[in-house]
Amino acid sequence: LIFPSEMLSSRIGSIFTRNLLLHESKNVMFNNLRVTLLPKNLLGKNLMTIAQQPDEKITKMIEQLDEVKSAKEAQNNHQYLKSDTHLQRALEIFGGMMGSADPTSQEIIRRMCLVRHLSSRREEANKLSNKLYKDVQQKYGPESKEIIPSLCLLIQHSSNKQETTVLCESLRKIATQHNITSALSFSYYAEGYLYSHLARQQSNTPNSTTSTATTHNDDGDSKKSELLQKASDLFEQSIHVADQQSTTDQSDQAAAQHYKYLSILQQGIIQKSRKQIEQGISGLRRLEDRANVADGLSALVGLDLEAGRLDQIEKYIEEALPLYTLLYGRNSKELAGGIAMAARFYAKKGDSMYSEGLFRKVVDMSDRYCTENKQRREEEEVEVYVQALNDYIQLLKIKGRLQEV
């Protein structure tokens, strides 16, 4: 069976499973896609015999499993759901044969979480990863090496600060016990990302309009600085662990390097260091992590806009926007954020007409988002649209179009 092993990570970086989850597996290139070949001895039964069953739907599902990579490149939710349907059916078959804690079933569940995360069903992804973690824990024990991939997956989809912190501590203990460098590096990176995200939320907290506004702002700035320092310390620890290279396993070393460059990128964003951001992007390019390369390019745009350096921004935007479209789809918050970023650039450059057209595009995307997500709206997604709308309002004010404001 062939499974894509280049997985998108929703900002936390791809969950490493290559060596731990797929023990004797190996990575090869297949139709320009990095894939993992699962050894038959791990499967218990030769699963390809399923394809010989008379049920044509099952046969087709087996054939299309490798095509689930299209979830990364989907243009609308229909394709996400189609991918999820194939995976759900696969889990019914494989999970029924071997249980959800089996390595093959774990890989399917990991990809189901990815699909649900991309299609804004993150609560479902969290529940799915939580159940898998408990199943694996029950089968292998709470401190076994086999539990690491499902624990990483749960950390990736956790939205609770206290839970994430506790899980990262558990992962550090298990990773140290089994000398898994990449898992240890990931634990620091994931927790660091949590604190940097909390700092961003602090920045977006509405200011008070009372006489105590200054005090609130000072408290908010102090809290933000504290969170950013905590995040920076954790990213530094992730880099340090990856540099130690205490493991001789090449797959483990490669995964650890991934988290090293992700941490360098995040350090650069926190410290507003162009050198570190570029170093992170360079490393992530070599690892073919296009999602985080795009985020790094966006960070460079923000840094240059703030400093008034406009000469290279257009180049960054021209590379980032196609990546966001390819990886997340035409109606995604990631692409909306990228378009808003371009709109800010052209406004600063003095091309208000083109800037307004781009902002208008984001407004249309936000209208579509609100229509399609009446029951559930993710805070991060709402934040992207609100920031873009605020910037658009400022542009309209400058142009004196107060009725539209």
C-alpha cells in the first residue's frame, strides 16, 4: 500500500511518523509525490486481498487511497469531503480488521484529521485524535514508543492551553526515555507555537474606551511580552535539541531538522529578524515544506512593510499566493490573508485602486465564509477577515468614502 507521507500541518509542522509509525518503511518518489511504502509484515494480513472482493466500491476506494493527497490541493469543501469519505471507508475496513491502534489505521486517521482541519472541522479532528491516543495508550501502554505518533497528533489538534502543555510534558518524558530526538524537538516547538499564538491573541484584544484604557494597554503589552519570551525560550530549546543530534537514526535526524527550521522561522518572526526568517525559509525549502515557506514569505512581507522596504515585497507575494491557493484552496483563510497582505502592500505603494480591488476580494471571501459557517466559526479564521476589513475601512476613510465605511 502506498500512502503520501508529505502531510500538511496547520502551522505546527508535519507530524513525524515515518520512522516510528512505519518502522521498516522507506520513502520514495512516486509521480512527483513523496510516498511511504508500508512493509507487508506490519499489516498482519495482506490488505490488497481486500481489493479482490466483489464490492466494486471497496476496490475503487483502495485504488484511490493515494489520491487523497488532493485534500491538500482542494479548491472547495466538496473535494475535502470526498477525500474524507474515502478515508472513512478505509478506516472501517482496516480498523475492523486490525483495530484503530494499528499503524495502518493510525496513518488513515492522521490523514482524516488533516482533511477535517483543512475543511474547518477542527473540533472533529480533535475528537478523532483524542480517541486514537486513548486507543493506542490502551494497547501499548502510556509510556511506550508506539504512542508517540498519536500523542503528536493530539498535540497538533489540541486547542486548549493547559491540555497542550501537559501533553508536551508527557511527550518530552517519553521521547527522552526512548531517545527520539525529533519528538523531543517537536514538543518544544509545539508548545512554543502555542505561546506565540496566545501572544497574537493578546495583540487583538479590544482596548478599553474608559479612562483606564492606558492601564489595560500596559497590562496587555506586558502579558504579550511575557508570552513571547516564553515562546522564544521554547523555540530555542527545540533548536538546541535538534542540533545535539543524539540519535543515529537518519529519519529521526531529518524530522528533528524540520522542527529546527520551523523554530528558527518562528524565532525570526518574534524577534523581527530578517536573517532568521530567511534561514528558516531556506531550510524549509530544502525539506519541501511549502506551507511554512509561504508563511515565512508572508512574515518577510510584514517585516518589510513595517520598515518601509518595498523593493522585494512583490516578489514574495507572487511566490506566496500561488502556494496558498495550491495548498489550501481558493476560498481558504490562508489565501484571504495572503490577498489582504498584497492589498496592504499596494496601498502603501500608492496604488489605491488595485489595493481596493484586492480588499474587495477579501470582503467577498468573508461573506462566503460567514454564509458557509453559520454554526461554527474558527477564531483564527475570523481574525484574518476582521484584520483585512479593518485595513479596508482605513483605506476608505483616507479616500473620504464615509458612507461605505
